[in-house]
Amino acid sequence: MASPVKALAEYLYIHRLNWETIEEPIESLRIDKEKLTSIQSTEIRAAIENYRNGRIKRFLEALIKG
């Protein structure tokens, strides 16, 4: 099973979305903000290392900032 970070990154990539804030997935996917902001920054940083796509990296970096 994919982690929440990987699932979001893959969804972003497949659907060619340009999310730049955490509000965008919260609104479009109806994700609980508390669940999204509770993801550990170390997990997000590890995911950033696995992707070369700029859209995904920008979104994950915004996710760290909250």
C-alpha cells in the first residue's frame, strides 16, 4: 500500500495537476486538513528525493511549509 505522500504525488503526476498549496487537494479531494498536516516532514523530504518532476517537488515542499 502506498503512503499518503506517495499516493498524493502519484495522483498529482498522473492527472497533471499544478497544486502549489495544501488547500488545493483538501478542496478537490476532500482530504481532512489535520490528516494532511500531520504527515511527518521527514517522510515528505524522503519523497522529494524520489521525484524529478518539478510540479511534484513544488507541491511536496509546500506541504512541508503547511
